[in-house]
Amino acid sequence: MKRQSQVYFVEAKWLHENYIPTMEEYMPIALVSSGYWLITISSFVGMEESITKEAFNWAFNDPKIIIASSIICRLMSDIVGHKVEQERGHASSAVECYMKQYGVSIQEPYDELYKLLVL
């Protein structure tokens, strides 16, 4: 939860300062703020006695499968929700970060982010 709160603060700061981070700055923050990691951990709680301390320790050490699924979910969320979120004044998504970093128009980030998802 502490980690979640810290990244929410970073995103709020970026929004307040109208700062658009690079993809390298954005992704580590966005993977946590997406909440997918927290959902995974929370789902363990519902397993009651069948979940072990070792399983929690495994999940807290950022296993590759949780990182990969978080990347997929975050990028899909950013692509699908981009237009609506920008109309509502949300913090930058991967689409804006990519556009600013590489100086490209709106279609290229969609194409490039989709390529990352299908590799």
C-alpha cells in the first residue's frame, strides 16, 4: 500500500506540473499505479488457508509473470482509455509520453504500443 501511495503522489505531481515523463520514467510508476500488482496480492487473501507465506513472498518480489501481465494491462488501458482520460484531465498516459518523447503524431504511439503487446 505504501508503494501504491508513493506512485499516486508522483502521478499527481506530474499532473499538477503539466509534466509529461519519458516512457522510461513513466512505465515503472504506471505499472504500480495501475493496481494490477495490488489486485494480485489481494486475490491471495481470498484464498484463505490455501495460500502460504512463501506465495506472498514470491509475489512481493516482482516475479516476471506479474510484471508482464501488468505491462499488458497498463498499456491496453492506456491505449483504450487515452481519449476519454485526456478529456477528463487525467495524468499523461503511455500514448502522450511516447508522442512527446519521439515527437510523433497520435497514430504512431498506438501502433508502437500494440507492437509491444504482441511480441
